[in-house]
Amino acid sequence: MLILLFLCFKYDKLLNMNRPASDSAICEHGRDHRQSSRSSRYAQLLFVLFTLSLIFLFRDTPQFHTLGIIFVSIVLEAMPFMLLGTLIGGFIEVFVPREKVTRWLPEGRWWTVFIGAGIGVLFPVCECAIVPVVRKLLQKGVPFSAAIAFLLGGPIVNPLVAASTAVAYFADWSIVIQRMLFGYGIAVGVGLLMGLLFTKAKAVHDQASRAPDLKPAPEIPETGRPAAWVEKIGLAVNHAAGDFLDIGRFLVIGAFCAAVVQTLVPRQAFAAVMGTPGFPILIMMLLAVLLNLCSEADAFVAASFRSSLVPLPAQMAFMVLGPMLDIKLILMYLKVFRAPAIAVLASLTFITVFLSMVVMYK
Amino acid sequence: MMVAITHKMRESIKKRIAVLTLILPAIVYITWLAAYYWLLEAGRYKAFIQPKLWPLLILALILLLSYIAAFISHFSGESGGVLKFEGWLQAAILFVPVVFLWTIYGQSLGSHALSKRALDTNQPFPMAGISPQRSSPATDDNASSLLKLIINAEHFNGKRVAAEGMVYRGEPSDRRRFRLFRFVVVCCAADALPLVIWVESKVEEKFNNDDWVRIEGIFSFETINGRQVSSIAADSVRPIPAPPPGKRYLFF
């Protein structure tokens, strides 16, 4: 599985496959790109063969039952959000003019990061829906750092997550507020840092990353006629459908990896090292990355660790990092960002969450 | 003559594969549409996700229908004749969960999942300071819900209770002692948390892991390995049939 993941990590180069041949030809390392795309294709093929062979070989074992139920559950729950995210992305693509976006959120302005991190309050989406939306927003000219802030903050700083956290912690509002503040603060911090370290061109795949088999959207004149609107809506949905095919597979692969971890790794193993100083936060962060829980459900799992004497900072780290970084998200990021940017984003997020918890709860 | 026929057949197969490649996205959408419809029909989705989340499934149905409509309205055979491996790979990956769904339906999380999820405690929800009135989560109609027992443990202490769930013996196995467990689901089975009550029976029981039983006895607390756990001193333990897949979990 680790090899499979590694190969999938190299997927960014696969995007070159969607470019016209001339584009590949002008690429300095075109040959490497083709090789990488081939290896990632093999990785995906291997994934299909591996999963299907599991069905044939182990379908009657309890391990397979656990794996299958977790895998299917994650996908079934996440897929509607994913569909919604792609639909929103499709509508952004067709209906939101680039000029308006750049007027509302101009490039190179630091304050856009603060807006990006808080958009989730008005626009509550979970982490599965946010990736296709961010992809379209970036294509529409949203500043890179603001998009990163929305990507990280959106799945935490929103009313649905606040409500589920309140229920899980029996209306302990201090925990709800802390989660929201940490989510917002870390999204802003990482967004600003990423903006300093990367330009959009260096971090984000270019617009040639449109879904395969999808025709470019033809320009429709702004006539205001109902027919034109219907046609536009059809185009938006068509875009969304293409994006779903394109990004959906990463959700599937990520969900499977998460299910493998949940099936094989006992949570007690993590709980056992909680007594070691400094470990609880790190262990809970690792768990958040591996479990791939929905941001609307993770508070319940975090709360369940309360009775195992897991300290609050570690529970908070679990609830803050999980919606920002997990296996399926990393795989989905590959469709939007280049590998170096993902590596830095993941590292920065992990380190910032860890340091925030250590410093704030010292 | 034979060469000509073989060539013709090869061309015909190529053509069919090319057509199939063209309509592959629609096949993916229709497969997922069928899967969500099948899950909604007769409430099968409850074997995987929280019943309250049914609007999500409806949303998925509507969106998939609109994707199919958009695909049909924008369909053109312009790129016909090209076999796209990438498209087949995309579709194959998106089919995997559906294949798993139809393979796994009827099964539920059991003692294997419990052994991986159980912490060194039996309470996923802290009980201190929670009154029975304050915590009255939605559960099944059954009066013997483990969730009710555990959340309202103080209330039931010393009282006669009945509970249903699965058996987990663990190691080493004392035939008179075992754990009764069920999973409580918040959003989906991936976040399922085990609810566990220790059971001490008067006689040696022959139940195995994952057998469904109904326990009747006195509910109390006891200390095991320095931790307070809920337990039932059972005077009756009898086997019951496993509930239908949609009713095996408790829902918070």
C-alpha cells in the first residue's frame, strides 16, 4: 500500500498527459513526465487489481468485512459532498467571471487570506467538497494564499462543525470556540506562509488540468435570454460531471487507504504511548491523518479519547489537523497542486498545528 | 478469406470498445445512481451511514441524474474511435466501491473491528456530569439499547436491565465472563465507536464471538485493571437472531 501511495504521489506529472502533444514536447523534461505518468497509471491499475483480488481471496474473513464496511461507508458519505463540490466548481467555472473574482479578491493583498480562512462561516463545506471548489477558484484568479486559507479553514470554521463539536463535547462551548479559533488562525498562518514561499504558477497545476474527455466551455454571449441561461447551466453541470470523474478516483483511493489503516492498526496502540511526555499531541495528529474522518464526525472520536486520559491539546490537535490533512485529502490535492507545494503545505500544516497546541496549552 | 473475416471482427470489436469508451462516463454515473437508489430503497444505507443523513443520498441521486442529463445533452461522437486507457482507469477506480458495496452488504462491524477500536475503557462518551435527561440521544426503540445503558449508567446502577448485542470473549476466555458490545455510529461506520458492557453469567456460556444475545440481569459498576467499567450480572443469556443489516448499529 505504501508503494502504491508513493506512486500516486508522483501523479502530478500525469497532468501532462492531458496536455496536447505540443505542450509535452516543449516541456524540458518531457520524457520524465511521460515515464511518471506511466508509473502512476500502473499504480492506479495496481490499485484496481489489488482491491478486486482482495474480494476474491478474502471476502469471507472478518478483516475483509471490517475493511469493506469502512471503505464503503467513507465513500458513500463523502461522495454526495464531492458531487456537490464539483457542482459548485462547475457553476463557478461558468457563471463567475474572472474579472469579478480578481476585483473581490485581488492578487497580492494580504487581507484576502483572512477572508479566505473565514468563508466557511457563510459557505459550510466539508473537506471532501472543498478541493474541487478550491481548484475552480484558483482557476478563476483567487490569490493562492487565500485559496490555501479557505482550503484549510473552510472545513473547520463553519457552523456545522461547530454544532457537531458542541454535541460531542456536551455543549462545552470553550472547546468549540478553541477549535474554531485554532482552525482559523492556522489556516491564516499557513496561507500567508505558503503565499511567501510559492507563487501560484509554481504551486498550482496550470489550467490544462481540465478533466479528460471534457470539451472546453464555449463562450456564451451575455444576452440574458433564458435559453442562454439554460445552456450555461447545462455547461456548468457538464463541467461538474467531468470534475467528478477526474477527482472522484482520489477520494476512492484515499478512502481505501484509510480503511486499510483502520482495519489493521489498533487504536489501543496509539493510546498505549499517551503517557510519554510530548507524544499525545503527535500521536493524535498522526491518527487524524490516518483515519480520514469527516470534519463533522471527528469530534465524537476525539471525545471518545477523553476517557483514555488523552489530554485536551491532543484531542484539539486531532480535531484541527484532521480536516486539513489526511490521506484522501493529500491524494485529492494532487489534482490541484504540484508535489513540492503539497509537501510544503502538509509539513507546514503539521508543524503549525503541533506548535500551536504545544505553545497554547503550555 | 479467413484473414479478411478476422480483420472484420477485430474492427468490429474495436468499434464497440470505442463506443463504450465514449459512453463510459454515463455508465459510471448510472452505476452510482443505481447504487444510491438501491441503498435508499428499504433503508439499506443504514448498514453504512447514519439514518439522519438520508437527505445526502437524495442529493447524490439528484446530482447524478443531472450529470447524466448534462452528459446526454453534450454528447457528441467526435472523439470516437479512440480507446482511452485513462478513461477506463478512472471508471474502474470509481466502480471499486460499488463492487465492494454489493460484496459486503449483509455484513457488519464485529469483534475484529472491536479489537482494533476498543480503547482501554468501555465508555466512548464521558459520563461525569451527564444526567439522563440531558443526554437522550436518538436510538432504536428497543428499551435495551446499550447506548441508553451506558450514557445513563448512573441512573441504571443497581437496577434490573435487559440488553442486546454481540459477544466478544477476548483472551483469555473465561466461559462465564464475556463482553457484550455494539457499535454506535455518528456519521458513518468509519467513525463507529464500540459500546461495551462486561457480562458475568451464572453458568458457562457457549457463545462465540459475534453471536447475538439478549442479556437480562442487574446493572452495576465494577473495577477491572483499575478502571471503572459497566457490567451486568446476568441471570439470563439467550441467543437471538442477528438484526437486519440496517439495525445492527446504534445511532447517536
